[in-house]
Amino acid sequence: MTLLKRGKTWWSYFYIDGVRQQHSTGTSNRKQAEIIETKLRQDANLQRFQVVQANPKLTFGELALQFTNSGSAKRHHLDRLKALLPYFCDLQIVRITHETAVEYRQYRHSQKTLSVATLNRDLIAARYVLNWGLRKQLIISNPLKGVRMERERKTKRPIVSVVEETLLLKSAAKHLQEIIICALDTGMRRIEILNQKWEDIDFHHRLLYVSRSKTAEGESREIPLTSRLLVLLTARKQTEGLVFTFGGQPLHRVKTAWKGALKRSKSRNLRLRDLRHTFNNRLIFSGVDREVRKSLMGHSDSEIHDVYIQIGLPLKFDAIKKLEAWWKQEIKGLQKHANHSPSVPMEEESSTGEAARRDQSISANDF
């Protein structure tokens, strides 16, 4: 150690990579100065190897700002942070405990009665931000690690009937009609549909390869095309780019168009994700096995033995054929009792009929 006294204060002098470092220890006590110099050398060495030291005064708001600026935040993280920041923003990370999560729930309920699931998602997002900070060495631990989530009650998931499907298609804007059909006939998630590319559709073999999925299992899956979806896509087939757009521009949300279709069709309060659930139930009604359904929908494997189950294309094609047969049977039953047919039938139609439907005008207010 190199300690020199200047006046009444001890100063520390040492070299890092040939560069002379000098720091005041701020004390006249030799023993204290030696301890401080040791700490100064350690800090300088950490900086030399680009090891970031945690700031004990770092607040959740400051960490969240770095998280969003890093580009790691997804849309749902940003949505959750809008609810989290009013409470957590000025809290220092070292002051956050499991009890803070309980107090947050009470704070949110004092403003508005919310579901258990909503508050669980908020805290999961907060925990994700803290985990990100831990990986970046901005904090030394995640104070919400192991925080217990409240048990969520299972909610009833509505199944869209063929009658409701028909009314929705009649009331929906043109771009939404195609999205509805795709969701009902493939079980794809909204993000998967809106990010689907033409390059990943094999028209010759009637197969759709999911371009982008929420899960790794979903990313690599292929889905056979139903006849009506094949006709719909073939009518405006392209070589590249996004399949589903609005005015040639990418779609990020279809909430306004969906609400408008529900209002015009006088349907119950359905969500776009209910179409994916409906696809799964229709496969059940058609007698399709659980493993085949999971493979088609891109569900994550929740059981060990599922990892070893490989679903071949013949089983998938068979499942889609069963779905089409079930759907056609439902349509025949409706036509028996009512003298009308759905806007876009499952079986292949003439290009004239398809073009006529696609000529329906839509305005910017529909989106």
C-alpha cells in the first residue's frame, strides 16, 4: 500500500494498468486510511474488469427506466409498469420486501376493486424487472424472489358458437374477418396472427408455419390449412411480407375493430383470445386427441412424458379434416332451421363469390 499524509489527511496512491490513481481517504487515522485504501483498490479493480457495482440508493423507478431504455421491455411490461410505478417509483430496491407486495395489493384495491389475476400479473412484471436488474448487476438480489402469488379462481371461458361466428363475420371489417377466420381455423394467438408472414405459408402442401410465437414450442409448429382459409389466403397471395395488414400497414392491435364488430353483431362480451379457446373446444368436439391439440396450438409441455411425444403431419391433417367435418355438420343444422348461410363457408368457393365479399367497404373508423 502507498499512503502519504498531506496536511492532516492520508492520501492513497496506486497504479491500475499503468495509470496513476490518487484518492483522499478523508481521515487522519492511519488504520482507517489503510482500510479505505483497500476498498479503493478493490473498486478500481472491479471497474477495470467492467464489473458493475450495485447502487444501494437505486430506486425501482430508476431501474424501470433503464429497463425500458434497454429495449428489453415488451408491450405487456410497459402496460404493467403504468400501474406499478405510482406505488413503486420512489422506493429504493433495498427497501422492497415481500410485505411490500402485500401492501401494493391493498393500495391497488383502495383505488379500484381488481381481480387476483390482474394483481398477480403486476407483481410478476415487477419481479421480471428486478430479475433484469440482477442479471445486469445493477442490484445484488431480487427482493421479490419467491413472493407468493395469490391463488386465482378458474374463470369460465366462453366458446363461440357457429351462430355467433356467422354474426361476427357479417359485422366485422374486412381485415378483421380474415383474422377471425384464421383464429378459429388455426387456434393461433393474436401476436402470432399479426406477425405471420407469407414466406411461411406453403400453399402447395396446405401448411402454415408459425412465423413468431409466444413460446419456443409454438415457434416451430406447422398447422394444416382449412379449405376456407386456403381460399381466403390464395385470393390475395403474395411472396413476402406480413399476411394480415390494414391499409398495407402492420397491425399491432385490433381492439377497436373487435369492439365495433361485437357491438354491431349484438354479441356477448367476447375476447379475441376466446377464438383460440373455441378452436381447442371444436377439436375436442371433433374427437381430436389431447396431444394433437397441444401440438396444433403450440402449448408448452407441462408434463415430462409430453416431451417425447412427436405429432406427425398426418395426425394434424386428420385433425383439421375432423374439424371441417364438424363445422359443416353444424352449418347444415343451422341451414335446416334458418334460411341463411354464413358469410364465408368452410368449403372452397368460387373466386367470384370471394371477390364480392372482399369488395365490402371499410373506413378508418372501423379500426
